[in-house]
Amino acid sequence: MTETIGSFVGEAYGSVHSGDGNQYNFYFEKAAHWLRSEARKRPRSIAEQDRRHLAERFVPPPGLQRARARLHVERTVLVDGLSGSGRRAAALMLLHELPAGEGTLHELPDTSDDDTGPALDARYIGRDDRLLLDLSETDEARYLAVQNALSDFRSAVVARDAHLVVIGPHHLNYLLREELRHLTTELGRPGAGRVLAVHLKCAGIQPDEAALGGTELAGFLTRAPLRDVAALADRIRRFRDTSSADRGLADWLRRSLEDQHDQSGRVAADFAAAHSGRHRALQLAVAMFHGATPDMVLQAANALLELLSHPPDPTPRLDQADLAAELAAVQAAGDPDGRVRFTIAGYGRAVRQHFWTFLPDIRRQLRDWLMRQAADPALDPEVRRVAVGHFVQQTLRVAHPEDLAWVVERWTSSGAPARLIPEAARVLALGLDNEHHGRFFRQRVYDWATSADTSVHCSRVLVMVCEQTMAGSHPDQALVRLHHLARGRDDGVRSAARQAVLRLTACDDRLYQLMLKRLETGITYRLSAADLGLFVELADPGRLLGRHSVRASLAACWAGVLRGRADWTTLVGLWLDAGRTGRGRDLVADVLVTACARDPRLLGRLYRVTRDWLGLRPDADRTDMVSRLLRTINAAQGLEDYDRTG
């Protein structure tokens, strides 16, 4: 990716110009706003408030009680189920209903990132932790590696009074080792009708047996994944909230199901009967840019024909049909607002699926066409947003996530229009949230975050997406990527990533400890100025200092500060001020003295700095702090305890 030339503008609100004359601040803020607003809607989040929301709407599937009993006895259970059956929701609920204890509920990383160790790392297990490992879309090699490591990992789970739920890959059941079969429970699919009714009740809509008894709904509930059933309930709620009159559940349901009509057979017949490539191009243009103006739809159709090197029609223009007739031929027409839409519910969805499924040889051209049209400044922003969503949906459906990664790179390059930055963020967020391809995007984000070739604009998008999207379901991996971005070359990106790290760790002790451990490694082996700066902002002398592992990380990082920062004397004073109790002062002294252990000269300097600090305000608390520090220094040197503070 090409590095952007010029300065970077973050989330400002005024009219701010970057060095190359473009105004990017508005578009970065627009992207951040969308990511924040969508965060609460993401079904894969493991945040506590999202789990509570899920628990209110959860319908237990067949087999859940067996899984619950197995988890209680073995502290580990492997759940198996078909895609779309709600297996992830069930796995989360198995963990959510356990007593919280002193641990946390978190998902284990599904990419190796900086580690070259085992497939399952026991360092991620804390006491009383509730652990989720989602292998539902893993590959054969990783599945075998995880099974090889599971025995030792389970021992650590038991030793630390933790619990582990593994979502197995149903498509790789034949690879399950015999000694793990006793841990496996198959989960069925709960009744979709009941799932819909529960969601409606939670939205304040009383299910009506007559309204929910139609054949159209029955067909949808039979074939739809449970996530789509939940989405249907949300559409019904939105129609209820936005309708000018209370038309009732039957009307809200009818409107919510309109785009779910299966028109694939009709579209296939119309496609085969089409008399020209222009007819088919217009059909797809309406499907992708539904709600656009007629001239924009026509321009998109012509652009697609040109991209595919389709020969022009030699017939004189006035001998050809007008656009209204051409639109009618593809089941479309202008609405009262002058916007082009299909006249048959569900037709556009079927057209998009037909093109991406049955014309695989032009998918690359379709990608390039969408990119070109989305960049058009004349395109209505809402039409652009919907079109990009359609493109993402179809590209993921046919399992080509690499096309979306390519689009993100192009839309965040130095020459791309600024208006595409929010769309790049949306593409990446939708990819990360995808049940089947999320792991691909988490790995790709890592690759971008660690590459020196990643553009400034892409890096800024990565910061937002890691914090707002990935952190909801995979906070550990989000933190790793943000840490790498905080080491980057651009000042704006480093600052944004550093602030994101501080926000993620502020209220999560587990992530705080994970970040300290990463800084310990980075400072010990690299003495990175970026890591030292992040440590100074992150480390809190009043937080978790009673834990030996935390003090060890703090001491290792402080050793780097003493070697690599000239302002360390000021920082020492801030830490000395933090000792509010005798126990707290002893712990602060332990960290600082341990940091000096490898260089006895530093111990002398530390003591002199502490004496100077005492001289600034020689009260009882400071005198006690200096006394405790001296005793700790003496103990570290094996000297007899004596006190010269008086």
C-alpha cells in the first residue's frame, strides 16, 4: 500500500485542512460515528451488556442442558451444531450463566499474531475465567493443532478454576479425536417461531398468532438462519417505530418480509430471456444502486458495459427505446420521488445473487465497477452506502474476502477520494463481523498493522475498526493490532492508536495486564521509544500492584524507562506520590528498586532523587516513603537494615 504524503487530521470538528489540501477530518469522523452506532448491533460481541441483551432474548436449544452438565463436571465442553442454528449464542450463554467470580469472560485468539508458541496458550487463562474458543470456521491444520494442545490446556483450565466452551467445526467432525468425544454435545436448532416471538416481546410487540401464522413467514422461518430471524424482528420493530399510524403487526411483518421473497427462479428466467447485454447491465445497475436517479442508473449500466468491453449498439439512439421502457423491461420504474426501484419485492436481491453466483468469470470486473461507481461524487451517499453493503454481502457469500481487502487498500490509498474512507471502514467492519470470514479479516488487519507499507489513511481506519468493531468480540487481538499501530511512523496514527489502547484497558484489568506484558517484552528486547511513551501513560501505580505478575512487568518496563528516558526523575516523583498507605508504599518501592537491580549505580541515583523529592515537602508521608524505599534498597543489596532519613 502507498504511504500518504501530507499531514493527518484526526477527529476534529472545524474546517481543518491537511497539508495536501484535502479535508479528511469530516470523513474520519463520519466513519467513527457509523462504527460506534453499529457496535451495539453486532451479534458476535462478548461484551457484558451485549450478553445481557442476548440473555433476555435467548431460546435454549435442544441439548443445552447436557452441555451445561458436562461443563459443570469437566469444566470443558465442545458444542457442535449446524451453521445458523444459534450455536455461538448458546456457547456464550453457557459461559454467561456461570458465576462471574474474580475472572472475566473472554474469547481466545484465533490468529497466532506475534506468538510462535502452542495453538492454545495457557497464559490467557486467569483464575475463574470463562473462556470461549470459536473454531466453527477453522481449517483442518488449526483444528488438528488445537486438539493436540487441548489436553495440557484443559489441565490449566482446571487448575485455575476456569471454564472453557469450544465451538467445534461441524464440517470437520470427521477429524475429532476419539478421546475428546466424551466432551462433545450436539446442539439442535431452537424453534424459529419461538425465537421470533421472544424477540418481538422484548421489543414491546405482543406476538399475534393470526399475524404470525402465514405460509410466507413459515417458509422464511424454515430456511433462515437464526441471526436472520433476529434481524426480521428488528425490522418489524423499526417499521413499528417509524410508521405514521399504528397499522399493526400484520402490516409491519408484511413490509419486513418484502425483500425476503425468493425471486431466484423468476430472475433466472428473465436473465435467459433478455435480448441484450444492455438489458442485463441495466438489471444489475438497478439492483446495486436501488433508489438512485434514472441518469445515475443509466450511467452505471453504461460503465459496466464499457468495463466488460461490450460492443455498442449501432442502432440510432432515437430508434431505440427510452429509459422508461428499458426500466420496465427489467421490472423497474421510477417512484414518485424520481428514484428507480424494482416493482417486484425481493427481485433486486435475486438479481445480485444471480450475477455473483452464475457469472463467476466477471466478479473481478464487478468489483472494479462497484469501486468506480462508488467514487462518483454525484452518487447519493445513502445509495452509495447501500450499494457497498450489497457488494460486501455478495462477495462474502461467494467466499472471496480477498476482493474486499483489495477494495479497502484502494479506498484508503493516497489518491482515493476522501468520501470513500467511511465506506472502507464499513467494508472492513462488515468483514470482521462475518461468521465465516471474520478470521481472514482479523489476520489481514494484523498484516496491515505490522507493515511499513500501510498508508496513513488505512492505518487510521484500522485504529477505529480495532477499537469499535474487533474489540467487541476479540479484544485481545484488537489490542495487539493497536499496539503495533501505536509504534507506527505517523504521529497522528500513533497518537490515535495510543489513546485507543488507553481506553480499552482503562476498565478491563485483564487487558491492562496483557498490555503491560506486551510492553515488558517490547521494552526489554527493543527499548522502543513508542513503547516507553505508552508505558508512561498506561502504567498506574495504584492499580493491581498487589499482583506479583503486574509488579514484575512494571519493574521490567521501569528498567527500560531508567535506561531510555531522560525525564525519569520526574516520573519517579509521580510514582512516589502514589503511595497512599504503608502497603502501597512498599509495593511502589519494590517496583522501583527491582527496576534498578541490574545496575547498582541506578540504586544510588534513585535514592538521591527520592531524597530530593522529600526535600520539596518533608512531611510524614514522604518521610515514610523514603524510609521504606531505603529499606528495600538495602534488602536488594543484602545489607543490614538501617534508616538515614531522619
